[in-house]
Amino acid sequence: MTTKTARGQFNTTKGAWLYPQVRAFLTASVRGDVLDPFAGEGDLLAAAKTACPEAHAHGYDIDEVLAAKRGWTLNDSLLGIPNPS
């Protein structure tokens, strides 16, 4: 088993999953802060920021390398999701 699989990392990459319905939902829903408890490479947060540029993005990830690379908070969100404020 790879480390990625052992950690449960199944990243959705780029905009492949951003169907028009998802984009419309983000545009209508994103206000203020946006939190992705499994931020990975940040694709969901990037889509949210596109929908609402003034939103502040918070990301958590269990992967030390991704967290450092992207500026996310290191966290195992399966165990708990801290309030970012």
C-alpha cells in the first residue's frame, strides 16, 4: 500500500469535476471564509476563490509536504476539524 493510499489521499485534480452545476453552486454559495478540510493541491479552494474572490481560503491536509507547499495547516481532518478563526 502506498503512503498516499494509507493516508486516504484520493485527490481530485484540476477542474475535471467542476461541472456547470458545481460551478453554479459555488458561485451562489461562497461567502466570507472557505474551508477545505482535505485541501490537497487546493483545487476546490481555487474554484471557490474564483467564484468569490474576496473569500479567505483555509486549507487543512494530513500530508506534511502538501501542507508546507501550499501553506495549509497540517491536520488529520478525519480526527477533527479545528475552527480556523
